[in-house]
Amino acid sequence: MSAIPHDFVRKTAQLSEEVTRPFPNSRKVYVSGSRPDLRVPMREVSLTPTQTNQGSEENPPIPVYDTSGPYTDPAAQIDLLAGLPDIRSGWIAERADTDLLDGPTSAFGRARQQDPALAHLRFEHLRIPRRAKPGRTVTQMHYARRGIITPEMEYVAIRENLRLDALRADPRYRKLLRQHRGHNFGATLPELITPEFVRDELARGRAIIPANINHPELEPMIIGRNFRVKINTNIGNSALTSSIAEEVEKMVWSARWGGDTLMDLSTGKHIHETREWILRNAPMPIGTVPIYQALEKVDGRPEELTWELMRDTLIEQAEQGVDYFTIHAGVLLRYVPLTAERLTGIVSRGGSILAKWCLAHHQENFLYTHFEEICEIMQAYDVAFSLGDGLRPGSLADANDAAQFAELTTLGELTQIAWKHDVQVMIEGPGHVPLQLVQENVTKELTDCYEAPFYTLGPIVTDIAPAYDHITSGMGAANIGWYGTAMLCYVTPKEHLGLPNKEDVRAGIITYKIAAHAADLAKGLPGAQLQDNALSKARFEFRWDDQFNLSLDPERAREYHDVTLPHQSHKVAHFCSMCGPHFCSMKITQDVREAAAVEAGLREKAREFRDEGAAIYKAV
Amino acid sequence: MSAIPHDFVRKTAQLSEEVTRPFPNSRKVYVSGSRPDLRVPMREVSLTPTQTNQGSEENPPIPVYDTSGPYTDPAAQIDLLAGLPDIRSGWIAERADTDLLDGPTSAFGRARQQDPALAHLRFEHLRIPRRAKPGRTVTQMHYARRGIITPEMEYVAIRENLRLDALRADPRYRKLLRQHRGHNFGATLPELITPEFVRDELARGRAIIPANINHPELEPMIIGRNFRVKINTNIGNSALTSSIAEEVEKMVWSARWGGDTLMDLSTGKHIHETREWILRNAPMPIGTVPIYQALEKVDGRPEELTWELMRDTLIEQAEQGVDYFTIHAGVLLRYVPLTAERLTGIVSRGGSILAKWCLAHHQENFLYTHFEEICEIMQAYDVAFSLGDGLRPGSLADANDAAQFAELTTLGELTQIAWKHDVQVMIEGPGHVPLQLVQENVTKELTDCYEAPFYTLGPIVTDIAPAYDHITSGMGAANIGWYGTAMLCYVTPKEHLGLPNKEDVRAGIITYKIAAHAADLAKGLPGAQLQDNALSKARFEFRWDDQFNLSLDPERAREYHDVTLPHQSHKVAHFCSMCGPHFCSMKITQDVREAAAVEAGLREKAREFRDEGAAIYKAV
């Protein structure tokens, strides 16, 4: 291998400051688990005190779920050439059910590693791949079903709780923890997530922890409708644009704003090398659509795809550490004609590739006929299935149609097969769906796919807003998350129009964080309203900096405020730019509150008196 | 009056080109009613033909609901100094129930007209105000209840239908008019809106046509849950920013992107003059919150407000032509203490002003005690009530609480009083509401306020996304519109942070057009899916220009596309920037469709044979 000269290094040895700068007034905290090597990262936002007539009153810090990895930790040493620290290899090794291989076992993986022409692109510190010992299964589902609580399970339990147990015991949080009763559509949201609850959910197949044994850098997270709703982001170069450097920076950018998982949908050259760079530096699970790469290997001719080629690609990617694969095994030959009368046919790339293959050969989809063999690969590395909805609707007109729902029943059948092999499964969903048909998607998925976690793209609720499809789909996403979808795949403003740039990615992620959080609130996830309450209190008390710092995008909030009122003195001003200094409803309200407090005080006394009286009366 | 020197004229005699340029491939069409002076504007988008193997296939033009007024009509002469053409004075005069006055009858209106210091700001062609003859009522509700179908009623019926009757009779639209069954939560959505249906809805109070007799320039529109969901936009200068010129341009900008109504929330100097310029040039109904101006008149001291001052302000604005007034008559003295324990107290400006007045005087809200007198003013000009929700929640924590719902029952009581006077009413609603509590707002409003149209601000479904509150609230808006809200008040990205600029206004409007349209689709409004279907067909057929032109924001859609693929040749390319030329799912699908068509053809033949056979068998 040559030395590392290449412009990739020059460009990315330093990530740009905007993707790594710490969030304002925030610090990274690590909550320890039952063993010293189990340290779960969170972000904690410090607040300023409230000034009252009686003096200063403390506002306690607010913990925030943190997907940003070590990148926002000023104490962390970031070296993209070395990759992120390995946090799971010890856990994996001590299970003693895997072997370290001599090197990649896929033909393609070996060829790429040996190709001197790729040296300038190659990640230097390639990991030695690991695989289950013969006859062993190394999936989180497998352990869960055997009653084993892995460190990964404990990790996600701690991560989901966001220290809620400690906050509940702390009187400073009492009022801030109040929230409305949710409507959860049959989900189970315990008061506190325990490792045992995580294990049970995994064992039932109602949740997954995507965590390939070859991606030990990842910070485990869980996807299931009885946990926080998650969001997925997509990056990927196409033949027309992008470089490895940009893709790695986009991955870190995605982590920064709240992407819980990330799919690398690259279709250009150097997919293999790009993926390696991403995986070695990714704190989140990485997903791919292996058929995209397989298609590259046959120069874009779907009819030339073979099972052998696909198999080699699956192994290649599994040994790099990909955490979940989108597999379009539900696109059956007999379903293809169901799409012929659609307004927009087949719009999933993977779906159309397989439909073309099926028709060209007039044979059943080879991913379906070889599904058990795919399971055997997945179980040896713990790659989770994301069963692709290749027949999802591409327009409102085609929503919830026969083709879509036929495929869904097949995905259910495949779920059962995967579970037989202890392979984790989630199910992909649409797409384009008008609001009134959104819930049916969840209901059917839960029934047909036995409560395997649902993972939907949007859905977009009208087709007439290209350039605003993050918003259009955010409306569908909030609802489908509420109804029980476990993970929402983001959509950017450029969906249907072009490739997203960094600002598009940010807009897409924040929109989806809003949707996911709205869903958590609506379901009544314990503690979900804490951040809202803390921010609203700050807003009401004109603690502008606290309002910015508690928001999903502190930088944009501050920037928008400063357009109208740029001076620092305005950050503590008891008015805002909407109404000006002499006409402020919040200021008037504070007067009202003081006046009303007198009356309320009297009423409260009266109530206490009544209550006590009633109690005595009852005691008699 | 001095000549018209002032810089206002220099600035606005020409609106900027970006607010008036016609939409691409669109033409303004006017559909005539039963009389020659009844011409209803619509926009019609022309499309390019589809290229098939069998040659070229026409795509018929798509009509679009058009709020932009004459500004986007290249044939119209726009002269802001003269105001828009008068389209309703003939209709009003022929009803012979109004008098032309000698001039303004409000003390303030007269004073402003006579103040030479204001000459440089004053709109030159002041209209002579009109008022009901003594003892007469001139509201659309009044006519409706007497069985009279006014030209305004016929106008909105034609406008709502968007030529649906003609399209249904035209075979070119057959497939494009297909749509999903809606779930309408008890709304009544007739297959075609008739003038008689409009009359009946107005008579029942289930819809309103805000149309002051002193605003004859407006193009009538209707607000009610059995019609298209509408959106309101807000403009307004504050003490800190803005000029008259900017406000007029913002009004035209709002009309351009789809604002159905507009509230002028100005609080600075020259409110009266600004309003005149806006009204004379506004094709949409204009609303105000008169208490804001009343407060200016007492130098911002709520406790100095009096009924006499308020009365003069109502008359002043009614005679200028304001179409609806937000009146916070439901903020009762006894409700104020209910807000004391809230996280964010009272956040409505109007609500806080009145709460402060009530507490300062320890008297009942003078808008409540003088409500019948207000009705008498409203009925003499046909100003509609927008009964304000002064106690709406300002945070999730305060949603659906006792204060909010107490006020709502009072708004219901006031609705009955207004209806007794034949005054049109809509009811304002929140605000900040988590998703699972949104529907209760609509249900309660419909019950407590006897199905008067509901008009809500958002609601925002989480508090943690300042800078993205158009999106946060758009999610709530889509849902509340679906559940039965008649009009959605937009929110811009700068809500909670600052005053919106033009791009913020555009983002807010498009977001709310999406929400309103999503709600129409979900309710199953007949014809609602036409534009979606036409756009999706264009998308699937790679007719890029048609896709842009059919979208809610054609300019932004084109711009986003062109960032990645700038050349005109790409507008007809059979691929897009997301996947590149050799890897396009839509291209693959077209191949699939051709192959599948063969099979489908065979199946269809078989089905026909079976169906016919079955029919014969039954006949026997």
C-alpha cells in the first residue's frame, strides 16, 4: 500500500469546524453502566437562573439524547485516518462465539484490498473482519431469546432513559417533568426502560439493535415502537457528484443534527472504499442497499444479476461492518403486473431492478428464493434486515394499493423466516400516502409483519410540493410515528429534484427530529415533554440564550433572532422583536400573574381548608 | 391635500417584478357566472404532451385556485396609487340597503383625514364610506337567512368548484380525477358546490364570506369546513421595523403564494394610513385586531382603554373596509386567575391587554359587556367576527387547559349573540398543542360554538424547534385542518424569534398551502387530487417543466433542480440528478410496464370473458 498522499486526506484529516463545534452551553456526559467499559454518552444543556423579585432561582441542566458521537466532545481526539475508538470489540470477543478471519472472504473484498490502483483511496487501518464460529449465531436477537442481556442491551436502556430516574428523584425537575397523557395506539411505554425490557422486546422481534460485529465503533441504539422514535438519514454520491471526503463530512454532519442511523446509498465508483471510511468513523449504525453495488458490478444491467454475485456483495459489506441491509425480497414475479396500471409504476430503485430481473428471466426474485441463505450470512455477522418495500407507491394515487399490500404480506412471511434464524428484522414502508390512509399502513404492518419495527420514508402527504418535500413528508412522518412507526427515514427539500447539500441535509434532519419528537410526545413517552417545558419556561422568562440552547438547532435559532435584534443586550431584554419594547404580551402577562397570584393565593387557602375539612369529615 | 411627493410612491408605484411576474406556463382565466359582472378568476397551467411509442398524447390544462388577484395577470393595469378595480360596488348598491356617508363618522378617521401632516402618507383616492341604512342589516348571513343568493355567494361557489363540472364531462380528465375516499369527520362535501349550498351554509353559520361593504375590491372567498381549507397570513410593522411600502409589497407577495386572507397586525405609527393602502390594493379579505390600535391611542397603557375609544376604532376600521375583526370578548375576569398556574401564562397580545384591563379595574371585560353594541356596528358594514382566543396556550404544557376551554364556551355564547344580529362569526383556536390533543380542540369547538368555522394558529406540536416553527406548526395544521378546521393561520420560521422577511413569508405560506391541501385530500374534497395526479404523471414521464409548473412553488422547484442539472437539455432528459443517467428506477419501471402490459393484457381479456360469462349466467 502506498503512503497516504491523496487529496482525500488533505481534505478530511480536518473536518470543518462547523460539523464539530460543541453545542452552546452544552457538555458531553457519560453515564456508566454495570461495567467500567459501558459509558453512555448524553448531552447536558446548562441553563441560566431565573431572576425573580425574591432573587435568583436555579434552572437545572437538561439532558438531551445525543447522536453526535465523539465529534462534539472537545476532549475527544478526532482522527479520521485512524477511525473512531473501538467500544464494542471487548464485548464481542468475550462472548467467544466469533473468529477473527485472515482477511475479507468475499472475492470482491479481496480484489479491492489487493488493487494497487486504489491505494490512494483506501482507509489505512483496515480492521480484520470477524465472523461467527461455524454453527453459531451472533445476533442480539439470538442472545435475547436465550435470556442473555448483552452490554449493547444495557447501553440502549441507559441511553433511552436519559437519566429519567435520577431526575424524578430531584425536586428541581418536579414541575418540568409534567406532561400530557399520551394516546399510544397499543404501544407499551414503561415508566423506565430496563435492560430486561430491552431484551424482551428484542426477543419478541418488536425491536432491533443494528450492530454488526464488524462495526465495533458504533454507539448502540434501538429501533422499536416502545422506544423513542428514531430517524434515518441518507447520504451517497451518484455518478454525477460527490467525493469520499464529502460523504464522510456529511455523515458527521448527519450525526451532529440528530441522525440516529445512516444509509449509504452511493452508486458511483469506489463504493467499497467510501463505505470503509464511513464505517470506521461512524458512531451510528450504517445501512446499505447491497443490490445497488451488485448492479454496479454488472455495469447497470439488472438482468445480469446473479445470486452468486449478490452473495459475494453481502459478505463483502457484512465484513466491512454494515449494520443493516435493505433487501427487496418481497418483489415477487406475480406482483409486478399489479403495478402496470399504477400512475407511477415502481419508484423504488431496488424494486425496479428486481422487477426487471424477474421479468427478464421470468423467474422468481432470487432474493426470495435464496432468502434462507441470506439469513445464514446475516446471522454470522449480526446484520439486520431492513426488508425493502420495492413496490411502495410513488404518488398518492398509488397509495395502499394491491401491489403495495401484497408485498407487505410477503415481507411478513420473510420476517418469520428471518426470526427462525434469529436474524433481526425491520420493515420498510411508504412513501406517498394521503393523511387519511396513513394509519392503515401501520395497522397492516403490525398485523402482517408480527410487530416487527416499521421504518417508513415520510410519507409525503401531497405530491404538489417539490422543493418542500421535507415539510410535506414531515406531516406524514409525525402521524405515522405517532401511530407506531419505529423509525422515520428523512426526506430533504431536494427530494424529487436533486441531490441534497449540507443545508438540505440539516433541514431534513431537523424536520424529522421534530416529527419524531412530536410522535414521542403524542404517544406519551415518559419524560418526553421535559425539553419542551424547559424551553417554554425560558421563553416565558425572556431567557433568550436558554431558549436557543434548548432548541433542536441552537445555531439557527440564534441567527434568526439576531437578524432583527443583534445586540447582546437584547438577549436579556424583557421584550422581543415581534412586538417591540412597549407592547409585549409576555410582559403584560407577568403583571397579570402577579395580580392573579394574590387572588389565586386566596383561592388556594380556601381549597386547602375545604380539602382538610372534607378529610376530617371523612375520617369521622 | 398636497401633491403626492413622498417616497412611498416612489417606492411602490412599481411593485418589484418578483411579486408580480406571472407563473410559468400559466394563464389567468375568468369563469363567468349568471351575470356579466360576475367573473371568477382562476389560473390554468398548460402542460406539454406525453411522448409515447405511438406518438404524442395531449395532457390537458389543470385549473388552480388563484388567490393572487390581478397582480399576476399580464393584461391587468396595476396602479397602487389608484387601487384595485372595484368589482362589488354595483352588487352592494343594487341591494339598496346602504347609504353613502359624507365621510368617515369616527372621530379618529375624521382627524386623520384632516391632518395636513399626514398628506404625504395618505392614499389619494379615498373611498366614500358606506353604511347600512338605519335599521338595516347588510351581512351575507342576513341575506342567506332570508333566502337570498347574493353575487358573492355565486362567486364563491364557482371559485370553489374550479370548473370541476366541466372537467368531469371531459374524457381527457377521467383518469386524472380519480382519488381516494376521504375520512371527513362528519363534514359535508358535496360533489359540486352550488350557490344554494353556499347560502345554506352561511345561513346555518357554518361558513362565512368576509366581505365588508367598504372593501369592494375584494374577490369573495368562503371559510367553512365544507369548503377548501383556507390559510391566513399576517403582516404588520412593529415599532422597530418596516414601512408602508414594505407592507403593501408583503400583502401582494402573500396573495401571490396563496394567502386566502390577510391580517394587518401593525402596531407602529401610521396604522390608519398603512391600512388604507393595503385595503385599496388587496384582493383578499383583510382582518385586524382593533384593540392593538386602540392601545396605541392610549400610549400603550391597557388600563386606560375605554369602550368609547374602542367603539370609535371599530367604526374607523369598518369604514375603511376591514373584513373581519379579532375581538377578545371571551377573556372574562373570572378566567384570568385560571392562567396563573400556567407554565406560560397568557401569550396572546389581545388576551393579555384585556386581562390587564380586567384586573386593573376589577371589572368584566368591556368587549364582553358591550358585545351587543359591537354586533350592531358589525352588522352595519358586514364585518365578520373572528372571536379571539386570548387565553390560548403558549406552550404544550398549557394546552387544552381549564382557561382555554372556559374561554371557548364563552365564545360559543357570544356566537349565539352575534348570530342573533345576523353577524358572521369564526372562532380562533390554538396555538401550542401536542398531536394527541389536537382533535379535542376541533370537537369541542364544533360543539361549544355550534359549528361556527374554526380558525387556528398552527398548532405547533412541540416547543423545541424555534427557527422551524412553520414546520412544527404545519404538522399540527395539517391534522387540525383534516379534523375540521376551516382556516389555518400561518406561522413563519421566525415565529418566537423575530419578524419575518419575504422569504420567511413565502416559506410559511407554502407550508400552510401544503397543510391545507393535505387536509382537503384527507377529507376527500372532490377534485382535490387532480393536481397531485397531474404532477405525478408529469414526474413519472420526466416532463420536468410540467412538474415544476404544477407545483405550489414553481420557481423554487426549478431552482433546486437546476442546482444539480442546470442545462435546458436536462429538462427533457429521461433521468434525474438523484441517480444519474444509467441508474434510474423510473426508466427501469417504464421497461417493466411495457413487459407487464403484455401479461396484464392477457389477464384483462380473461377477466372480461369471465365477467361477461357471469353476467349471462345471472341473466339466465
